[in-house]
Amino acid sequence: MPKASSSNLTAERVNRERLLRRIEELAKFGATGDGGVTRLAYSEDDIRARSAVADWLAEAGVQSRVDAAGNLIARVAGRGGSRRTLATGSHLDTVVQGGRFDGAYGVMASLEAVIRIAESGTPLWHDVSLVVFSNEEGANGTPGMVGSHIVSGVPVDVDQLDHTGVPLWRRLADVGGDASALDEAVWAHDSVAAFVEMHIEQGPVLEDEAADIGVVTSITGRSNLVVEITGQQQHAGTTPMTNRCDALVVAARLIGEVDALAQKGAVRVATTGRITCSPNVWNVVPGSVHLTVDLRDEDRSRITAATAHIRRLAGDLSATTGAAVDVRQGPEVPPVAMDAELADCISDAAGQLSLPSLRMPSGAGHDAQLVARTAPTAMIFVPSIGGVSHAPQENSHDHHLTQGADVLLRALRLIDERLKR
Ligand code: GLV
Ligand code: MN
Ligand code: MN
């Protein structure tokens, strides 16, 4: 049985050149020409990116499979004959006009760590698994975190339609999933000893604090509201201002109040990210508006209070303008704490590599917050240049990307030792 030599492991690093090259190669799938990527879940580009990962695994002699939830999974046997696996991974899909690193970096760092372990001749005691979750972003019109909801045993409506009118069950089939067998994708109790998701920070904190590694303490809660405003479509030239029920004007007031709610500190952040106006013609008073509100906070009760405030506001706007303002609850994910023991292992790994690290909450949502319901979970961040993310300008320095993957690799070994049983 191969035995880990501590001096070998102290020197253990990922293949820096391979990691950076593969991040670039992956960015070609869905490249937008301005340095960004649009790779919607289950699109042709997503399918190509997933195949590339499967090919890279196969090249290293590691077989992969797709589970019923459309997650791509590969498992490397450990030396302990454990039923349990350590898992690491993230997602490959992006938002519209997103960047090259959100999700993709985590998958590439995890791939590199798993391949390194497979190549090293010093396997972990546990098995180690790479997981590429399906549809984290929900940018194709369906709620996100599809794959991580399902592995965690949280039901997902597979009949919901994406923005092109195709049901999720068909999209899952497109990537090799099977909506009729979702139970098979649920991770059995205690089958995953730990899950570690690697990610770019997507905010400015690490850069501001001159830290190379973020050790995530908690992941924000988030709640989406769907607002439908129905006014009266009319002629823009003949309808006096006193006779109007302009849905877009009502929407503008609501949007201002949503922003003010967070500006006043009632909730950490509040965003109206999506709006459609009908008929959206220059000489027509808008008849209807559809918009979404994204509320995020570490404290669920503050999200609940903010939601109640927006509902009251909708009622007031309706009473004063005559428009119908309907507020529906959309997808909701509660805040979650990361596992403290795993976080310690990550801090230790960063310390062993002489990299300054910082404990910090995540303001973005991640598959890890669903997985935390079923397995001890942790996240590692690397700095994002200028804190920019969900934009084509999203970027991170090469040395941060490679150091982060080294920390992941080392953290997996430390966690493996810590959780042996
Ligand atoms: C995930 O990308 C999020 O919206 O936080
Ligand atoms: Mn994202
Ligand atoms: Mn992400």
C-alpha cells in the first residue's frame, strides 16, 4: 500500500501550467469576444465544456459519469477502503455576459487537485470525488443550483420551463441526466465525509485586506421576488398625464424603494436585476412590467422583514396609482454556516504554504450552501481583481489561481487525515 511521505507532500503542488492552460481552454466555450463568457446551463457550450472536463479526467485515467441530476461526477479510490468520499467541485455554467472564472475556476482547481492525487502515488485514505454541479446560476430562466438541490434531497420542479420554453426534465436528459430517477442522485447519509468548493471571491475584500486566501465562514441567504405590474397601455401622445396608469413609472418607484431598503441598511443588498416592459415601444404608455428583486442577508429574519416591506409598498403603490402590483415569492436559499473543523484545515493549509488568509462570509450564493445540508462543507476563495464578477471583466491573478489550487490540494490531504475513521 503506498504511503504518503511527509516531505513529498510538503512539496506537493498542482501543475500550474496545466491549470492555467485549461482555464483558458474552457473559456473558449461560450466566449463572448470581450473576454467574457455566456455559457448557459445545458446549452451546447455547457455540454462542450462538460465533455472537455470528462476528457481531461479520462486522460488522467479517471472515469466520470453523469448522475440523474445532470451532475458530472468522477471518483478516485482511496487507500482506506472507506465507503465515504471527500468531494470537491463547483459549476461550469455562467450568467449571461459573465466571466471566465465564476464556477469554472473552482471546477478546474478541483480537477487539478483530484488529478494530482490520482497521479501522486499517495492516494488519500478516503476516496476523492470531483463534482460538476448542473445549472448553478439559473441564468436560463429556471431557478439555479439544480444539481446541488437534488443531491441534497431538496425537491426541484422538473416541469418548469426555461426561457426558450423547454422543460427542465428535457434539459437534464440533454446532458445525460434522468428526471424520472432523481432519487438515485441524492447523496446517501454520511456518504460524503466533506465537501470543499473552491471559488473566486467575486468581491473586493481579499484584495482590500491583502489576503491571498479566503476561508469562508458562512454563505449569505437569498430570496427572489417576482413582481408583475399591470397598468393601462395607452397612446403616448394623446393620453394626458392625469389619465395614465403607467406600469413602468410604478416599477421605477418600486425599484427606487428596493434600492433604498438596502442603502438604509434594512437588508445587506437588494437588487432589481431583471425587468421586461411591455409593449416596450417608444410611443406607447407601458401596459405591464415584470421584474425580479434579489434580497440577500446573513440573517434570514431581515430578508423576511424586507420582503414584508416590499409587499406593503406594492399595496400602497397599487392603491395610489390604480395599477395591479402582484408580488410572488421566487426561489429562496437560507443562509448557512460552513463547517468549522474544515475551515481550520483550510487555514492550516494556507499557513503551511505561507499564504495570508482571512475568514470571511460569502455574499454570493454557491452550490456549497445546498451541499451543507447533507455533508460537512467548506469553501475557499481567491481574490478577484477589483472585486468584479458576473461581468466579462471578471479576472484573477495567475499566482492567486495557482496558489488557491495548491491550498485546496493541501486542505484535502489535511481533511483526509483529520476525518479518518
Ligand atoms: C451566484 O452566482 C449568485 O447569484 O450569488
Ligand atoms: Mn455566479
Ligand atoms: Mn459561482
